[in-house]
Amino acid sequence: MIEHYTIGNFWFPLIYVVASVTAIYASLYLFFRKGNAYEPGIQSPVRLRRCAAIFIATIALGHIWWKVFYYDLIAADVTPSTELCILLDALISLPAMMFTLFAMLQDRKRPVWPILLVEGLALLDICLFFFTDKTYTPLVIIVFCSLMAFVIFMGWRYVREYQSWLSENYADLEHKEIVTSMIVLIAFMLTPIIYNFFILDTRYDIIIELMDIALIFILLWRVETLQTLKEPETQPQDTASAPVDVFSKIEILLQKHCVEEQYYLRHDVSLSQLAGLIGTNRTYLSQYFSRTGQSYNSYINGLRVQHFIRLYDEALSTGRIFTANQLSYESGFQSYITFGTAFKKAKGQTVTAWMHSHQPA
């Protein structure tokens, strides 16, 4: 085993240094650069940039304590403090990851007790480490695995709540959704933890370091592309239930201002903006959509899909040269992927299949 970690091994030390330098550079970049380099037109949340910078800094620190307490000791033929390194990861890196997740769920007030519980379990794990025989006792493994399961569960729960909130308040979810990136981040975090317990080989160490580098770039991409949401959470809300006759008035006002005046064609339209347009508050409007069994997002995108169909029929009748992407943008969609998803949800088939079935005879 010691032969795997000798200085003569070329690739692992090289990649280890590259991962460390990448983490340090990315952390400093997020701390000190105010604007986005990848998406200059997007204003990303300042709190998210700082939390992500701290999280990436813990990755760099992790490389330091793993080198001091593990790789240097095993190279010197001394029993390494593997468990201590794992517990430091739990005590520092996992809470930093949770705070980064909370920062992604911006403008959503979240309780801090999950973070405190994470810290408490990590401290309990450290106590078990120092006051036992410093081996992988079943209790230590159970506590650590429970800690990871809890972090993943809470993260997934909050992400799902955030996605539901977005769907109820925004018609365009580009630069707002985080489900995919969070699944990837959790998977990246889970793999090294499993590795800590079950694998001890330089080849897998190299894979883990490459995954660390990938994790850093994925997190940088998410920070640079996540748009700051300034409303509706900053606006006062009327929490009372609306009278029944209010819903009838809202339906008439929506038909006039949103449908007939084609307000749905505007990009990045929020529930609060539409509520202000028709002269009501976002709570009443949200209740109206709940009564109709649809979200605000599905309502607006449904109107856009119908607009696309009208444009498509007009283009065929007039002989206009067009692409589906062009027509979707003219219908209010910023992303063709979002359009494709909305179209399939509304019509039960893909855009391509629908267009083939609606070709002139």
C-alpha cells in the first residue's frame, strides 16, 4: 500500500497540485471579482458567490489536511490519521456545502437548525474518534453515513420546494433552475465520501482529484449563470383568502391584459408583475391559478404554445421561411429547450412530431 503513495508516483502529485491550485484560484475569483465572466449580462447573487468561494476554499484546505495527516504519514511509513481527515471534511466541508445550497435558494428564508445538526453530528463523530481506539467502529460509520443521508435529504427537499416556488412565480425559469446542478454536486460530494471508507488506491485518488476539479468548474458555472431574484419576496403580501367574486374579475382582467394584449410575449415575466398589471396582488393571483389547477408558469407557457401554433399556421399559409426555434422565440420563449418541454406538456407530443403531422397535404 505504501508504494502507491511514494514521491516517485508522478501523476497523482501533479493532479493533486493542479486541483489545489484550481480551488485556490476559483475561491479568490469568486471573492474578489464583482461581475460574471461567463455570463456578463447576468447579475448573480453576491451571497451565493461568497458562500461558493468559502466552499471551494474548504476543498483547498482539504487538500492540505489530507496531505499533512494522510499522504505524508503514509509515505513516511507511519499509520495515517484517515479518520481525522474524514471528520474534518464532515465538520468543515459539509456545512459549507449546505450554506452554498441555501444561497442558491435565494430569497427563501430557511431554518439554520439543519446546519447546527450537521455540526453537532460532526462534533460527535470527532469525540468518538478521540475517545475510542481511533478505528472505524460501527458507531462512527453509522453516525457518518447518517450525516451524509441527512444532508442529501435536506438538500433535495429544499431544492424541490424551490422549484415549486419558481413555477408559481416565474414564467421563464432560465438562469433560475438548480435541480440538475445540485444533483451533480451532491453526487460529486457523495463519491469521495464513499471512497474514504472503501477504496485506498492511487488510481482512484486520481479520479477523485479530477472530480474535485470538475466540481469546482460546475459550481463556477452555476454561480455565473444563476440570476438574482429580487422579487416577489421583497414585496409585502396579502395573506388573506380572496372572495369568490374576485376570481371572476381576475379571469376577465387576465383575458383583457394578458391574452388580448399579448402580455405573455414578454420575456422573464413574473407573477408580481402580472398582478400589478391587472390591479391585484400576487397572493390573490396565485390563489386564482391554484383554483384552476395550474401554476403560473404553465399558464403563461400555455398561451405561448398557442401563439406558436398560430404563427406556424400563418407561416405555412403565406409561404414564409421559418424555423421552429425562431417561431418559439417570437412566441415568448427564451430557450428552445424550455419551449420543447412546454409544448410536449401542452400537446402530448414533441414539436417535431407535431409539425410533421400538421404539414399541408
